[in-house]
Amino acid sequence: MTPLTMKINAAVLSLELFMPAGSAFARTRHRRAYASTTYHRKHYSQTGGALVGAAAGALIDHRHPLTGALIGAAVGEGVQYERNKHVRH
């Protein structure tokens, strides 16, 4: 790979990491059939997030798939943790 190609790949990867951040932490609105101060929202699986992140990380970092999988799993689990942190019961 040439240095220019490596720089382009690094820039694309950096942009891809920031893309889902806006929607990942968005609040979901549900209609309520009753008057209450709380609402219920779906619990997002941290294990599922870690698995999807690991698969994506291994594909993105194909030269070092284990390192990519570990980093991707950590990011995927962290995103799901943040999404679940704002759930009210």
C-alpha cells in the first residue's frame, strides 16, 4: 500500500467511527396509552453489540483481525451500555 492509500483508509475509517454516534444515542419516543411519568423502552443487548462490533472490527482490520475484533467488541459493548443507561423503568 502506498502512503496516500493508507492515509485515505485511515480517514475513511475515522469518519465511519463517528457516523453512527448521532443515532446510537438518540432517544426513542413511544406512545403511551395511559397517563404516567415513566415510559418503557427496549433493552439493547450488550452481548449483541459486542458481537456485531467484533465482526465489524475483524473485517475492517483484516491484517490483524484479533486486535480489530477486540477493539470493535469494546466499542460495540460501550455503545449499547450508553443506550441502556438512559432507560427508565
